[in-house]
Amino acid sequence: QGQLDESGGGLVQAGGSLRLSCAASGRNISDYNMAWYRQAPGKEREIVASISWSGANINYATYSVKHRFTIIRDNDKNTLYLQMNSLKPESTAMYYCNTDHHSDPYYFGWGPGTQVTVSS
């Protein structure tokens, strides 16, 4: 089973930006549709954005995320990214990456996640 390592989170003020990275090992992300997920305290994990193996198809969970976040993949670097702009306090959560559960099982073990905290 492949492994994932998320990074790039932090504490930012509302309106700020962060770029999350997800480095994969043990499997090539080029074989899979990938996604970013997040889990806020007391809530279930939810999908934020997904990208097909080729990068041709991208989906965002909400209208708000669609116009503020960008999911990017670099198959050569075996890394997935999430560029987050105009951050809002409701974006505060632990962020994870993995295969897109709409199309595949989770082929990677869950990484430690990266914490994003947005202050108002």
C-alpha cells in the first residue's frame, strides 16, 4: 500500500493563502484519480476537490471552494497540491489526500494530514 505525506498547512488570517502538498510513495499517483479531503473538529471527513489521473477532469465540492481553491497534480513528482486563496474561518480543518473515493477504493494509507487554521 502506498503512503502519503501532507504538508503546507498553518495558521493564517482570513483572506490569506496556503499551498498544500501531498507527496506519495510506494505507488504512482499517475495511476489514480486523486482528491483532497478535510475533517473539521466534530465533523466527518469530506471531499474538497478531485482531479482525474490525466488532470483533464477536475471537480470541487462546493461553489465557494471552486472559486477559491485549485487542485493540481504533478505526476512526474508524484505529488498532489491544493492552492487555497481567500481563506475563510470555515476552511479550518485537517486536510488529507488520497484516491478519489467516487471512483476508486483508498489505495494509499492515510497520511498524518496537515492542519489549516484560519483566524477571523
